[in-house]
Amino acid sequence: MSKPWAIRLASESDLDAIMQIEHECFANDAWSSDSMFDELTGAEKYYIVAYQDDALIGYAGLNKLPTVHQSEIQTIAVLPSSRGNGLGRDLMDQLLQEAVRCDCREVFLEVRADNPVAQQLYRSLGFEQIDVRKRYYQPDDVDAIVMRATLTSAKAEPLVLGIESSCDETGVGIVRGTTLLANVISSSMDQHARFGGVVPEVAARAHLEALLPTLNEALATAKVSLDEIDAVAVANGPGLAGALMVGVGAAKSLAVSLGKPIYAVNHLVGHVGVDILERGELETPTIALLVSGGHTSLLLVRNLLDDVELLGETIDDAAGEAFDKVARVLGLKYPGGPEIDNAAADGDPNAIRFPRGLMLPKDMEKNRYNFSFSGLKTAVARHVEVLNTKGELVPIADVAASFREAVVDVLVSKAVNACVDHNVPRLLLGGGVIANRRLREVAQQRCDENGIELRIPALSLCTDNGAMIAAIGAQLIAAGRQPSGLTFGADSTMPVTTVQTL
Amino acid sequence: MGAMLAIDTSAGTTVALVRNGEVIAESNHDNTMGHAETVAVAIAEVLAAAPGVGVNSVVVGRGPAPFTGLRVGIAAAMMFSQGAKAKLSGVISLDAIALLELEGNSAISSTNPLLVVTDARRKEVYYALYSGLNSHGVPIRIDGPAVIKPAALEEMLIDINITPVTATKSITAVAIAKLAEAQLRDACLSTDVTALYLRQPDAVEGQFGKKVSG
């Protein structure tokens, strides 16, 4: 059970109750009632009290020195019977938040050298020992350890838990600022295999079942507890509505239970922002090509949080969907991407010239950055059908290699065009289809030819994951953006221009 | 003493905070859509009504209910219990409706049972039959929960020669909490929170070789 208490600002009328606790906690060196009164009423002082069932159980105070952007923890006390439940941490959190609010960059405190429990708490909050004051506490004759926390780093490096549930992957990721601590993904792909594609209801049911195991594995991997999380982030679109709602309901409730802010972020922007976890920052402007079972999108990213433009997207099937459908035509398994990649290994990519969608000169005017794969899929099906009718053997390796070549050719050509047209010498790839070896190979080759820097994040960060959502949340916090409210819902068709839903 | 947070999204969104049988706060929203938008707002509302009251158990209605909304409440309950380090349990939503009807109603028996019916959409209903309350105040379910066409349900009742009293009350989180408290007394409160869909997903297994040319 956590937080059986509540915290509010202290007032003069709390003086007697505070003094009782003061005497119980600091038997030999308690402050006088007059000193405490001055503390509670001082202009630059910030005192809070914790209470449970109408009785005071602890208090803490901060002395603010905003002109020098510093503050001091004056005191903190918790009744012995209420210790060990995280109340001390809760009180400290509130004081530090107040210090951040008044733009303090450093917070100082003194702690008894013979109190290792308190020292451990302060260290976990980012305090470091900077000095020792010999025999400071009298009459006990105990040294004081002076500690300092730098707040800018705490704000720039928030611990964020991200939840992703837009399609068939339940992802929970944990980041500290730009550092990846955990990225746990539970996929329901196997359950969709017999249907030959993602079934939304099956995916949504699987999210609910995977939620707690995925969360707990992520916390264990990151070696953090939920109490330490500074904020929760969740992908609330685009994606499958029923699937997104599981993540949205879960994330909001988690945030409320922890009393922490929530950030609702765009799933596609997450795919772009994930590069931050590998390089510490996202170099902009960049073109981003996101290719998965649900998306084929070409983006121009001038600024991750403020300026993401959709240049084009598929007008029918997503590229990953085309792989799945062609795999079925060829009698291969689901998911089609890796199956076709394997089948194509010994095939001739130029054996059959399959059509390249929206690549004709007339298309290049109206649909320069848009994609179409449904005609290609039909062309493959027709090719196979003709061979079957003639009673000829279908050269699966050649068909797979030629189909794959057509998809890759279109994807890379349009992405490189976007880079050249917009004079942006960077291309970032994202989405599950990036696992395709030939796509990465051709992208590298054409980028090299055109002097474009190619970024391909690790595959575990390319597929749908919670870490990318957490990374965007951390960026929003670092940029000082306000958290989302609790009323946002899932938006299955969210435009890429909506980076955060407030 | 900690309180119990009860959540049900089998119909609308309903959330309550209850301690020792006393309702501290409740938040009820009839809209049978918008669970993802509403659930956390409702939780925050009931918590705000009682500062200084800790939640040490979370109980959620497992349905039966049509898919989407039901999942939101269960997901919210799961996560809240983790964040608050509270115990998590699940009850059958129809049982909670039965509790509302059976309290103070001694006319119900196994020969004159209570029928609880809720909308399952697609021209079907969920139902369960109850013969009364046990000594701990837990409804005694004698049939269901199951999903059925209304005509088939009627036929079945005629077959077994039963004219039940049909429940008219709607689900509330307060009823979910009262049911959980009764089940606690009866030592039968379950930690199972799996969703009761009672239907398989609509999906057809992949068809291979669909013809594309004339």
C-alpha cells in the first residue's frame, strides 16, 4: 500500500503538531517553538506537512535563495511509525519541485554522519557529498555531511516510462533523459500468423494480457521502481483504436496512481525520435522514412517537437502489408517480410520486371512522395496465376527477389528524392520493415552515391517499442512543455503534425 | 486504514472509493463510449475527494462486456494497483448487478431466481441467473455468465420452467466494491482479472490463392 498520506502547505496553525514531531524526532537538538514559527512564516520559506487520517505525520521545509538560484533543505522529519514507506522521499520530491519552480539550480542540505538511511535517500535524489562540518551536531558531537544536488540535470534527465500499444506489440520502455535503460517488447505476432495479418481484436486482447509482465520486466531491466519514475508517456495514435485504448487507459491510470505527469505522444514521431537514444540528439533537418506493416510515411523533420511535415505516405497498402500479402500468394508464412527476404536470397532481382507504383513521370508530379503497393501485389499474384494455369513451376526465389527489389527501389528512390529536393543530407529509417536486408543495402548504396548520411537505429528500436515513446516524453519535459491532461483519448488517424496531445 | 478503489467499464465508466462499506466518493459516467478518455479522470476525481486516504486494494469488473471499453477499465485497474502497490482483484460485473437487486429482496429463490441481462450488441445479450445471497451476502449464481440470443434465452427459460425476476438496476462501481467486500468476508475474492469476452474475435483464417485475373 502506498501513499496513505496527503501533503499540503504548512500554516501557523500546524505549529503545535509540528513541534510534537520535532521533539520526538530530534530529542537532543530540537528547534524552539519560536524558531519554528519564524520558519513557517518566513517570506522565502516553503514548508509542507504530511497528514494521515487528520493527524500530522511529517513535515519538511525549504529556504529559497532565488537571487542566487540556490536553496537549502532546512529540515525534514517523519514520525518513526510512518517511516520506511517512502514518505521522506515524497516530502523531498515536493521540496525539490518547489526549488525547480523558483528557478533554483542548486539545492544544499546537511545530514548527520550517523544517519546512513537519510544519506542514501538524498543520494538517490541526486545529492552528492561536497563537504563535512566537524562536530556540527551538539550535544551529540556528530559530524554534518554537506550535500548538494544540481537541479538542471535532474530536469534535463527525467526518468520516463513509455507505453506503446498501437499495433501488435506491447512495449514498455524506460529512459533517463536520452539514455536507454529498458526496452521490453511483447509481440502477439504468433497469434496473428494463422490469419495472415494483424487482427485488431486479437492484438487488443494480447495487449491486456502482456501489460503487467512487460511493465515488470522493464522495471527489473532498468533496475528502477515505479516510485522513482518522473513521468509517464504513452502513444495515443496513430494506430489501431482498440489497441491504443489499452495503452492509453493503462498509462493514465499509472500516472494518477503515482501522482506523476503524463505525456501523450505521436507514435510516428516516436519512430523518428528514437535516434536520440543512440546518438544523444537528433540531427535536423532530416528526412525520415518509416516503413512497417501499418505505415509507409516519408517525413521532413525540421524540429522533432515542433516541425514534422508529412511529405507523403501510402495511398493503399503499407509496404509491410504488401510483403505479407505476397508471401501468402507464394505460399510463405506470416509475417511475410523475413519469409520473402529468405526466399529471395538465391533469386535474381531482375528476373521479372514488376511495376514500380507511382514512379511514372505523371505520378511524380502529383504523387512524388506518395507510395502505392497494391498494384504491385496484384501483378505478383497475376504472374503466379499465369504460371500455375500453364502448369509451370513458380520460381519462388526469383519472384520473391524481383518483388522485393520493386518495393525497395520505390522506397529508396522516393526517400532519396526527398533528401535531394529539400537539400537535406540526412535520411533516417524506422519501422519493422527496416529489418529487410536488401532495403538497408540499397538505401546505403544510394545514400552514398548522393552524399546523404544514412541513420538506421538498432532493430529493437526500429520496430514498435515503448522506449521511443519514453524518449519523446523526456524531450518534451526537457523543453519545458506542459504535461497532457487526463482527458485525451486514442486517435487512430492522428496526423504527424500532432507531436503531443494536451 | 486503506480504502478500496473499484472500477467498472463493462457499460459506462464507473469508479468508486469505498472504505469498510462506507462510500467515500463515486464518479459515474453513463456514456458507453469514451472509456479511455474518462477512466483516469474518474479515478482522479474520487481520489481528490478524499485526500490522505490511501488505496490498498483495487477491484475491477471483468464483464462480460463487448470488447473495447471493458479492456480499458481492466488495464487501468492493473496499472493503478502497481503504482499504488495495492492488491488487485476481479469480480464478475453481472454479480454486482445481482447484489444491488438482491439486497433486501427475500422473494428470490432457486425456483424464483433473479435474471441479470446486459447488452452484448450484435443482437445478443449476456445473462446470469441467481438464487439469492449466501450468508456473507455474496450472490449465488446458478447459471451463466453466458452470451445468448434473446429468443434462445426465452426458450431456455421455458424449457427449464422458470419465470425469473429480471434485474432493472445498472452496474455501479459501488456495487463492485460491495461485492468484493462480501467476497472478502466469504474468502472467495479472486485475483483473476482476465476480461470475460465470452466470444471469440471475428477473424477468418487466411485464404490462400485468391484469384486476381478473369
